[in-house]
Amino acid sequence: MSAQPLRVVVAEDDVLVREGIRRIFENVDGIRVLAAVADLPALWNAVGARRPHVVVTDIRLAPTFTDEGIRFAVELRESNPEIGVVVLSQHVDPAYVTSLFEAGASRRAYLLKQRIADTAKLAEIARTIATGGSYVDVQVVETLLSAADGRRNPMFGNLTTREREILALMAEGRSNGAIARRLLVSSRAVERHVSAIFTKLDIEDSPDSSRRVMAVLAYLSDGQADGHAAALPER
């Protein structure tokens, strides 16, 4: 993919936001905007005709302005799993986060709209998604963490105390290096623990960013079940 531009389709009903996202991408070397559309039918048409690497879409699009973006991402995984989707949201919604990632985290991102003004970050996320990675807005994690005390899910029973500690720090969006510094251990030790966490939680082999998202979603799932509002981690 490095030999060709990253091809992007944008879907947003608000014309100012839509044109803003288009201009952001057009000012980044190596990214080409194929189409910028306002509703779900036009989005499907653009994807079918233009074959993008990544779609950036609002959660709410015409015709119903409910969850078109999420449903599009779920359906696209079935028909075109190689196309990445960045879902933009005005608010943190745990149900939408769960729906977006429940069939797998690879090539999916959940991003709050307030972040799109950061040109470098938006471009980085698009490239990460295009290569099979994942991304969840850091505010998603911060909100869910406040509701995730007292693990009751039996799948965590096999984790050691240290593994639980590392998983909690992953849920705060910390990298392996940051976790190592926090716990005063080597990065290699953290890598071994993270690998063990993936194995014990039966998280399939995929890009590391995707596996981290799936582990954190599992860790925070009890908080969602308690009915609290929610959000997820920055790598």
C-alpha cells in the first residue's frame, strides 16, 4: 500500500464537517479522497464504485439519523472485510462501541468528532486502520474505567494478579513501555505478560493494536452491563 495513495471515502451529513474532513485529508501527502457523501445510500454507492482503503463515517446518516454508520461498518465486514472504517461520534456510547467491535477489532476505529481537528492524528488513524489495526478514543476508556470495578466475568479467573494489573493499565491506553515504567519492570517482561493475557482470553492472532482493543473490551464488559456510560483507549 505504500506505493500508492491511501484511498478514502468520507460520509457526513453536515456539509461543513464533511468538507472540513475532506480538506484535512487533501492536505496530507499520500492520502486521496475519492468521494465525500451525505447519506447511507450514497456511501454504499461510493464504496462499490471507488473501492477505498478506508471509510470515515459519522454514526448518524440519512435516512434515519440513528446508527447508520455502525450498521454500515458491521455489514461491510461481511462484504468487504479488507476496507477499514473510522466511525465518528459526537458522544461516547457504549452500545455503539460494542456493536462496532463485537465481530472483531481489526480495521475498525471509534473516534470522537472533537479529535478530527488534529490532522496528524486523523491521518495516523486512517493509516493504522488501513493496515489492519484498530483505534478507540481515549475518552471511551476513561469513562468505562470508572464503571469497571469488581470483575465478575469468569474468563478473567485464569489471569494472574500481575496480568490483571497490566490489563487494567492497557485499558488506560498505556503502551507496553509506559506500563513497564509504571510497574518498574522491563519492557520484555510486559510483552510476555501481554502475550499471556491474549492467550488466556482466547484473543485470536491479529495486529497488536486490534488484540489490545479486544482485551480491553473484554475487561470493561462488566461495566457496560451495569448500565454506565462508556469510552475506550488510545494506544
